[in-house]
Amino acid sequence: MFENQTEWEQTSDKGVTRQIMGYNGQVMMVKVKFEKGAVGAAHTHYHTQVTYVASGKFEFTINGETKVVSAGDALYMEPDVKHGCKCLEPGLLIDCFSPMRETFLQK
């Protein structure tokens, strides 16, 4: 998929938008853009998730442990582990999920 051929969509979190970059039944890649101060509400899901910080600075809480991450850092979230973040500086995350997040395709 090409960036200019996929739309950015508002998520349920204020100041957070996402763009689905590619997927099949086994994997999905999503870009997630955050405004400063935006919060990715804490949640769980059955998918394995790897997040790469492309830009910005974030405070992530994963399974009760809080870390500050910035451009070039990556995070791993096991299935069913509670996680969320707060954007400290405007930024972009690249999320990869396995299996794909079917709910992201429902509109």
C-alpha cells in the first residue's frame, strides 16, 4: 500500500489518528500519529504487538511498568497485557500486530 492511497482516520482517543499500511490474516502494520499530550488509553487485546517509535517522545505503561521512549526505540507487548501511553512530544508510532486487528477495518 502507498501512503498517499490510504486515509488517516481518527481513533477513539482525542489527538490520535491512524493509517493502516498493510495487512493479511497474520499481520498488520499501522502508523499512529499523536499530538502532544494525547493519550492512548490503557487497554488489552489478544494480539502480539511490536511498536517502533518513528518520532516524538512517549511515556508507555506496560503491565504496570512505565518507561519513557523516543525516536529509534521499540517496545514489545505480549497478548492480553494492559498497555497505554501518553505523548510527551508530538510523534509517530509504527505498530505491528499479529494476528491482524480486524476491528481496525470495521467502520
